[in-house]
Amino acid sequence: MAFEGLTEKLNATFKRLRGKGRLTEADVKEAMREVRLALLEADVSYKVVKEFVSTVTERAVGTDVLDSLTPAQQVIKIVNEEMTNLMGGANARLAMANNGPTVVMMVGLQGAGKTTTTAKLAGLMRKQYTKRPLLAACDVYRPAAIEQLKVVGGQLDLPVFEQGQGDPVKIAENAIRHAKEYGSDMVFLDTAGRLHVDENLMDELKRMKAAVRPNEILLVVDAMTGQDAVNAAAAFDEALGIDGVILTKLDGDARGGAALSIRASTGKPIKFAGTGEKLDMIEPFHPDRMASRILGMGDMLSFIEKAEAAYDEKQAAKLEEKLRKNRFTLQDYYEQLQQLRGMGDLSQLAGMMPGQMGRQLQGAQIDEKQMAHVEAIILSMTPLERENPQILNASRKKRIAAGCGLQVVDVNRLLKQFEMMQQLVKQFSKGRMPNIPGMGGRMHGFGRKKRSR
């Protein structure tokens, strides 16, 4: 995950500060030197680092901090606040049209993930804000760009407007006309990119901007490219006047400097962040939450939002009633697996957990193969068998194993796990809250560490 190295270095610095008790001005300045080096190693631009450290130092050597009973905590609080300000202070939302469809023009260099991000963002708008988005294929130069947009659009069940290899400006205009006729309230224009910023690219984008007058121009940049991402943002903003940035690949091994430099360097906010390859792995960018993650404080608000998105209230109420009556079935087990999967992999959730809790989860992941085997076994059972697993005799187990392409030993292993789980449920029904696997505990095949590369 991006910022991992930066988080470790900052935590080590703050740990030394806490160990000193009362702080002197020299202690603060020594800590700020270490913060400065950590930020530079994370590929934050030199100018941004210099201004940031200067501001934090000025605030941290004040009497309110040095005379405080918990000066180290005060310094960390100041670093948190200034880092939040550095990234924009608050989440910046999309500007929506008052009349007609909202037009979002997606721009960027090749390789940043612009086409996939266009579909991801449209999917997010539909899921969270009940919008009716239309994807428009305006990249007529890159081989298979139109087909790629159609594929990801199809996977998200989003309509795609395309007119082949024609004039991209005309295609954009026709897409907006189509949206008005067919009731789409947002249009996402997937425009052409280049391997580098050039005059022809900018001329085409300027013509499109003049023709369709978009409500938002969003630049998609790859967090892995560090300062190159900041340079691209500055170039696109100067030529086109962007409204915001989407950072992709924040789940990778990026040092993360782009996220800390873009707002300060261009004045443009980061509005969204791509956090993985799956088409639902995009989220609004919250500077305060990201600062907390970087400083190892976790991000419980994002964790709760993820849990709520995967959470079915009626299903949870039904499950609670079953637990109280000690009637937990294999069907309930299957439904809990589905909700757990909906929250994403554990390594991503780790960044949202504060302190030691997050470090314990770091690098963990759900074993997708093991989960698929469990689901296949349960789905090979009849509804009666799922509700009453005690009726599973040798012939039924053999039929189930054949139906899911596994062995009887795999079926027996699942049933053994389920028996253990039922024992825990029994404790719950007697008033003792157990650590139920799949609902907060460790499950066989889950939470394994990734192999080192």
C-alpha cells in the first residue's frame, strides 16, 4: 500500500518524541529533520516539504506545545492537521449540472488507467448517488480503447455510446445529445491520452472542452509515477484548466508523494482515489482520513462505510434472531462469506485500522480459492441439507463432492469447521459473546500472509 514506508518512518520519529516526556525546541527541530527526510524519500516535492516542515516547526515550538502535559501528542496533532491542509483540507465533490446531464471529461496520459477509472467512477456515481451515467468512447486512436470501455461498461451494466473511429469532438457532442434523449443524467467522456503531454493532444482536448462545456474536467494520474504525476497535473491544468485529480494505483508500492504534492503544486484537489484493480475499488478522497492513515492512526470512518455498503440490515436482524435461538445454518454461513467478501481484501482494510490492529492485518488477504471451494460445496447442497447438515450421510456427501468438483474429504473439512462454529454459536445463545469466524474472527483459509516477492 502507498505510504507504508512513510508511515513506518513517521511512527518511529513520534515514538522517540513520546519517550522524551517534556520537549525542548531542539527536540522538535530534530524530529522535524527526520520528518523532512521521510517526506523526501516518499517522493514529495522539495518545495512542498520545505514549506510543510517550516509551518509545522513554527507551530510546534510555541509555548502551548512545549508547556503542554503531552507535548509529543500535540506535535503529532499539528503534523496531522498540516498534512490534512496540504492535501486540501476536505473532500472536494463533483460539480453537478442544474439542467441537463452533468458532463465529466476524463483526461490523462496513457497508462494511468483512465478508461477503467472512467467506468469505476460512473459505477460509483450510480451506486452511491443513484445517478444514471452514460459512458462515451472518445478515444479513437488507441487500439482497442473502445472495446475496453465496452467491456468494463458491460461488467458494471453501464450503457456505452460509441461511433467508431470518427471525430472525437463530434462523438462527445452526440453522446450528450443521446443522454438527453434517453434519460442519462451524467455523461463520462473517455478521451484520448498520449505517452507524454503534446500539442496535438491538448488542441483536441481544448476543442472538446469548447464544444461540450463540461461541468468537470478530471485528470487521471498514476500514483506510482511520483513527481511525474505532479508534473503532468501542472501541464494539463495550464493547458486545459482541470477541476480535480483522480489518483490511481494507491494500492501499489508507490511512495505516495503525488498525493501529498499535487494540491500544493497545482491548487487542484484530489477528488477520488483508485485503491485496487476491481471495478468497485474507487472511493472519494478525504484528506483528513488519508492523513490519519499515513500517521498510523487508521481510518475508522472509511472502514464503517465499507462495512455498511456490504451490510444487509434485514439479513443481519434475521441472523441475530437465529443466533439467539441457536439455529445457525450452512445457508447463514454462506451469506456471511458473501458479506465478508464485499468488504474487500484484508490488506486494504488494514490501512483503516489504527496502530497495532492495522499492523496485525498488514499483508493479510482472504484466500479466494479456499473461499470459492467453501461456497461451491454449500451451493451443491439442497436447501434442506443447508438447513439441516446433520442429515448429510456418506451418499449425500459423495453427491455434493461430485457436484462441485471436489473430494469428500473437502466436504468433511467444511462440516468440521461448521460444527466448531455451531459450538461458538451455542455459547452466544447462552449469553456469552464468542469470536465467531467470518464475523470478526479468523476463518480457515483467511488472513494468510502474502508470500514475500
